[in-house]
Amino acid sequence: MLNVSKPSPDRIDIEFSGALDADAMRAALDHLIKKSEGITHGKMLYRILDFEMPTMGAIAVELQHMPKLFSLIGRFDKCAVLSDTAWIRTAAEIEGAIIPSFEIKSFALADARDAEAWLADDTEEDDGNFPV
């Protein structure tokens, strides 16, 4: 199951649980793309409750949607990933490191308040570089 909601004009929340087949993936991705229309400098909260690998049909549908999904990512600046599965949190942070101008930070499910606070913080982090 993949649920998509839009709690504010610049934010999308996604909740994933269980396995997805091709029809469920198609419906969810179409819904995500539609809900994301018009968003700029958006924020995303992605909650992964019970991960199961999607079916091969669902993966094929996701691959078909890739051009639209890459365009969609450009609408967002930050994504907080909530999961109790360590490898999912690690994979999310690696993904964030390789996608330019899209920051991903992962949290345990119990740390939802920290994830919300991080998404709400619009200040730039100090990277230690100072202008000369």
C-alpha cells in the first residue's frame, strides 16, 4: 500500500507498507505526480512502515514513470525518510548524496518529531566554509 497526501501547499507525505503490484504502483505514482504539481522548494515526508519488495510488474511500472519522477524530484528540496529498517535509512541517505540539490535525511519511526522539525527548518546548515 502506498498512500500520498498533501498536508500543505509545499509538502507531500508518502506512507508505504507491504508489497505493491503493478496496478497499485501505477495508481500511487500517478497520484504522487498529480499531488506534486505546482510545488516548488517542497518538502517530503516518506514513512516506510513494513517494507516488502514490489512485484516485478510494479518495478516495471516505476521504470516507465522514471522521466516524470526525475522531474518531480526537482520540485523538492528536502525529504525525511522514516523507517525502522537500518538498510533503508542508509540507502535513502546515499540516494540523497548522489541527487544534486535534494537533501535526504533518515530517521527511525519513533523519531517522527525530529523529522518534522528538520523538514520545517529552512536555515542553511553551516558547512564550515567562510567567504574570504
